[in-house]
Amino acid sequence: MASSDRANWSCPSCESSDVFREGGKVFECRSCGEQIYECILEHSETLQNLAEREDEVGALAGQLLETGGIAPE
């Protein structure tokens, strides 16, 4: 795999730098196996804020963060 396929950020789950593009906008951490979706990572701050809500929007934002490999705070 080309070095350009390596992410320039660490895994949000285990902090490993062994994160590589698996295809499209999906990255995978080679240390913990977590899949990270680029579009969710790009908007993670907004999703974190929405996840704090105690309604359906908050629940959906939390699910998106978990699906994207990012644990809600």
C-alpha cells in the first residue's frame, strides 16, 4: 500500500498512527482494527455537540460517531 494511503491523523480509538485508507472514504487502524469514516471524522466536533442533546437528534449523532469509529464524549 502506498504511503499516501496513510492517514495524517491518529486512530480516535487507540491513538495509533497505523491508520490507512481501505477504500473510498473509509480508513482502518491496523493496530485495533477500528474502521473510521472520513466524513464522520471531518464533522466529529459538530456531531459531539449534537450527541449531548437528549432527543432523537442526539441519539442519531451518537450512533454516527460510534459507526464512524469515534466514541461520543
